[in-house]
Amino acid sequence: MRKIINIGENEVALASNAATAILYKQTFHEDLLKSVSNLSATSGDVLEAVEKIQKLAFIMAKQAEGTPFSVLSKELTEDGFVEWLCAFEESDFMDPAAMIGVLGVWNKNFQSASEAKNA
């Protein structure tokens, strides 16, 4: 799944595929599915939710660049993540439209994979 969404004033191309969860885990040492499933409006920790959305957006933005994996794996670091975030304001990721956009791209890919498995 590939889509361009707005995050603050920036148009950001995002791509999600079978490698997204693996790249997320290799970069942030967290399970993507567990991270996303723990997001809820009742969790009370908005900043934690925003950070998980930022991390997912970073991975998918890097995938959308079409960089070969051998190079991409060197760019996907926590330092690279922080550098990428410098193009945004913190409030950009608190915007519900941005959160829904990021999760929507990943979720659409995840749904497509589940539907294919069930067919």
C-alpha cells in the first residue's frame, strides 16, 4: 500500500508492505503489532501513542523512498528517526487526521494480507 498524506505542512509519501513490521522491529526493538494494538484513546499516555505513530510513519516514509534494502537498513536507525522528525512540529503528529492517515496506510496493507490469507 502506498499513499501520500499530510503531516502538518508536509506531504509525506508512505508505503507499507510485508517488510514494514520487520523493519520496525529491527529499528526500534519493538513488535509493531503489539505497539499499535496497545494504542487506545483510554490509555491516557498521548505522548507514547504519538511516538509510536511517529516511528511507524518514519519506517513507512523510508520505504516509500524506494531505497534498496542494503542502504535502507543503514538509514533505519534511532538517530535517523530523530533527524527525520526535525522536519515536523510535535503537534503535527497529534493531529487526528495525521494519526489516522499513518495508521490507515499500515492497516490497509495489513487488511489486504489478511484478506489474501482468508481467500
